[in-house]
Amino acid sequence: MKDLPWMVAGAALLLLITFGAFHFRQEETRTDRLAAKARRVAAAERLRSALTAASEAEKSALLTLTDQDSQTYADQARAASAEAESARGELVDLLRENESQEAKEEKELLEQFSRAFGEFKRLEGELLPLAVKNSNVKAYGLAYGPAAEAVGEMDAGVSRLATKSASLPNAENVMLLALDARTAALRIEALLAPHIAEETDAKMDEIEKVMAEQDRVARSDIDRLAAMPALRADTDLETISSSYARFSEVRVRILALSRENTNVRSVAIALGQKRKVMLLCQGALDALQQAIQAEAVPGMDYGRFGRPPKIP
């Protein structure tokens, strides 16, 4: 009986120590889960930021008109995609060892995102190499620059030739041939822009067929003018001939660039497949972030937004 108070005190002390250890372990577990959740939240936000940056840089690469700027934005898009992949890999690692029901749902959502992001990167691999070539932009530059200048010089030569040949016995024939050659050149020039903007090879073939017919007309008219004795060594006829030859050379370059169609093709990918895949990525990522935020932590109930919707 003398030892009873000591025994009671010892039992109470042991109970207190046990309770303290249990409470400490609970606090430690809560702290660990909060830290793990915070890491997942940070990784998901890093993933979202990188995905948005990749998309914006990609758009800039499409809209920029110079090769250097397009290449700069394309490099930024690739770097942002690599950052997104790094954040995605971090999320995979953070969820790998968690066997809770909530973690399983998060893994499923992350897998849905990963599939969509894989398609995102595949399309990026097609789109960016096209965007930096700017073949259609270069074709437009030639069409409204050197090609238009050559046709303008030809037109001026035709006007001068028609005016001064009015006194010739065959003035009417000279004027008809000169004006016909000019009309053919103008028709070819008018078809350059539709060719550059065209998406399909079949339609391009049709446009080029019309161009070829008009080219034969223009060359035939110029040759017939050159065969007239009264126009031998005529400077304006030489201007007409050399200007049309220069226009024809530029036209060949324009058609080659137009056939590459890199701007048209890249924009078609961006507005079609890429846009749909981006929406899938964002939807899956939204659901994943909501699931992480809604994850319960023992003793805490803040930050819960309900269960995220399933992504089909």
C-alpha cells in the first residue's frame, strides 16, 4: 500500500508519455501530408504555367513574320514544353507511393492528362518546324514586291510603245499585241495571291494551268512584236521583254514557296487538331488540380472544393 501512490503516479506518467507520443505522431503525419499535398499543388501549378507558356510561344511563332523571330518563339515553346514534361514527371513520382483512394483518382486524372499531352507534343513537333520556314509569307513578299515591280515596268513599256507606234502602218496590230501581252501578265499576277493562300495541291494545279496558258499568250505576243521590222532594237519593247522575263523568274520562286505552304499548314494544325488537344489537356489538368485541392488532411478541412468531374 505504501507503493500505491508511486505506482499510480508512474501509470499516469506512462499514460501521459504515450498520449504525447501519439499526439506527436499525429501532428507529424498531418505535417507530412500537408507538405506532400503542397508539393503536388506546386507541381500542378508549374505544369499549368508551362503548358500555357508553350501554347502562347507557339502562337507567337505562327504570327511572327521573320524567320529569326519565329525561331526564337519556337525555341521558347520547346523549352516550355520540356518544363511541362518535367512537372508532369514530378507529379508521377509524388503520386507513385501513395496508395490512398484519393491518390488513385489523381493518378487516373494525371494519366488522362499525360495521354493528351503526348498528342500535344506530337503536334508541336509537326507545327513548329513549319512555322519557322514562313514560306507563304516569303511568297507574298515576292508577289507584292519584285513581281509587282516587274509587271509595273512592263505596263509602262506597253503604254509608251502603244503611244509612239500610233503613226506606224500596222499601229493597230502593234497596240493589240502589246495590250494583249500586258493583260496576260496582269492575269498571271492576279492569280499569285490565290495560289499562295490555297491549301490543296489540286486547286494549285488548276491555278497553275491557267497561268501557263496566259504565259504562252504573253510570250507569243512579245515574240510577234519583236519580229516586226519597225520595232527592231526598240527600247520600250526591250523593256517589255526583259520585265516579263524577270516577272517569270520571280513567279517560279513564288510558286515553289507557295507549294511548301508552311504557314497555311501550320495555322491549319493550330486551329484544328492542336486547339482540340489543348482543350483536353486543360480539362484534365483542371480536374487534377481540383482533386489535389480537395484531398482531405486529418484534422483540417480547408481548401475542399468537392469532388472533381470525371474527364471522359
